[in-house]
Amino acid sequence: MEIEKLKKEILCVDSLLVLTGAGVSQESGIPTFRGKDGLWKNYDATQLATPHAFERDPKLVWEWYNWRRGKILNAEPNSAHYGIKKLEEIIPEFLLATQNVDDLHRTAGSKNILELHGNIFRTRCTGCGKIEFEKKIFDEEELPPGCKECGSLLRPDVVWFGEPLDQLVISKVMEFALKCSAVLVVGTSAVVYPAASIPYYVKEKGGRVFEINMEPTPVSGIADISILGRAGETFEKMMQDTG
Ligand code: BJW
Ligand code: ZN
């Protein structure tokens, strides 16, 4: 069976990169971006996650982020988050690169995490650049929030389309991708760059590529083992008897 095969291989690698996307948090009740799941009040998530949408209507964009904050604050990590944390304890060299902004990997206890697209609980001032982290939702009348220091508009400290990723974060991930023995890609449609390029770097350097997703993705074409299934359920089966 494919899960047994993946388990056998993955528990033997000496350095593992895990790349996650929204599908990892789907079983925690957090909507994904693409497909019918990615709709909020009839707005398409991928149309809201843009600097243009924020310039046009910061209140609307903030309402969406505030709604997502609420969903996340009421959610618990699932077996996929916990399984990934367990892999970190077992495998000598481990890095988790997540595209998710929901902080659920950290809640589950993962330590060596790089957040490629930021964190939904951080705000950044569009005027003075001040960054703050607070796990809360805003009152409706506070939206869009302003900076206490300079009065400018605050924005979620996340990476929108057309914006560069944190240079240090992406270079650390790429450095690890070029030297690791395998990458496990979980719950991402693998269409958003530069994150989507990571599995190809691993493959090119001779590393193994593993994937867990409910549907085939562009990564499936280069994957050595591809599990078609839900991430939480797959991890639950795979991590049985690992302590
Ligand atoms: C399950 C499951 C279950 C469900 N179990 N599985 C052409 C080529 C290359 C690049 C580009 C291009 N045209 C434009 C670009 C650039 C652009 C890009 O990649 N666009 C593509 C869409 C074409 N990229 C960028 O703009 C990036 N920046 C950049 O390139 O900067 C360059 C630059 C340099 C110098 C100066 C200026 C610029 C930035 C990308 C930022 C993406 N931001 C978002 C929002 C983050 C904040 C927030 O959360 O609100 O990131 S968009 C959104 O997509 C979010 C996600 O992290 C990201 C990826 O989505 P993800 O996680 O894969 O979710 P879904 O919904 O797509 O997929 C879920 C998957 O799970 C599915 O496959 C399901 O089957 C599966 N699933 N349930 C297992 N239970
Ligand atoms: Zn400010």
C-alpha cells in the first residue's frame, strides 16, 4: 500500500524538507484558496490577496482577514500538523516551509518553520513599518485598523501577489532544498511561485519527491510517491506506532 511505502522511505531519510499549503489546515476547518472552498461572501480569495484589492477597499480586505483570524482562533491543529511535528522529532535534519499564514504548525509544536507568505496575526504599518503580533480579532468598528504610533493604515503582514517574499526566508529554504535528501509536499495546489519551484530544485539535485494531496497537482508528475488522499487521515495512518 502507498502509505506504507511512504512511511518506510520517509522514516529513513536523513534530511527532509516539508512544504505545506492550505490543504493541511482544511481538516481543521480552514478554507483553502482555490476552488469553491476559496469563496467568501462571493469574493474569490485569490482576488482579495492582492495589493490592488487592499488599495481599492482596505476595509473589505480587512473584513476577510478578520473573518479568517476568527476561524483560525477557533480551530485546532489536525493529525497532519501533529504528524509533521513528529517527523521533525524523528528526522535528523528537518525544515518545514509553509505557505500557510495560520500559525497552526507552531500551535502543533513544530519548531524549525519558515513562513513563506507571512503570518495572519502580524500587522505591518504602511507608514512607519512597525510590525506587531497579536492573536486576536478586531472589533468590526476598528476596521481597517490604524497605527497607534503614526496613524497610518495597518495591513496584514502577509505576502500578496506581485510582492516579493522575505529574501532571507526564501534563500534559507532554497539552500536546504539543494542539499536535502527528500521533500514532502502536502496540501498545496503547487501553482504559486516561487514556493511551487521548490520540489523541482530537490528533484534536480537527485532528492526524492513525495506528495500528499486530495487531487493530482503539477508536482505529481515528478513525485516518486504520490498519495491521493486527505492529509490528516494519511498522517494518522502513517504515524501510527511511531510513538
Ligand atoms: C487537500 C486537502 C486535504 C484540500 N488534504 N490536500 C507566472 C509564472 C511564475 C510566477 C508568476 C507567474 N505569473 C505571476 C507570477 C507570480 C505570482 C504567482 O505565482 N502567480 C501564479 C498564480 C501564476 N507569485 C507572486 O506574486 C509571489 N511573489 C513574487 O513572485 O514576487 C516576485 C517579485 C520580486 C521582486 C519584486 C516584486 C515581486 C507572491 C505570491 C504570494 C501568494 N500569496 C497568497 C496569499 C498569502 C496571504 C494569505 O493567506 O492571505 O498565498 S495567495 C495564496 O496561494 C496563499 C497561499 O499560500 C498560496 C498557495 O495556495 P495553496 O496553499 O496551494 O492553496 P490552494 O487552495 O491553491 O490549494 C489547496 C490544495 O490542497 C489543493 O491542491 C487541494 O487539492 C488540496 N487539499 N484539502 C490534502 N484535506
Ligand atoms: Zn505607523
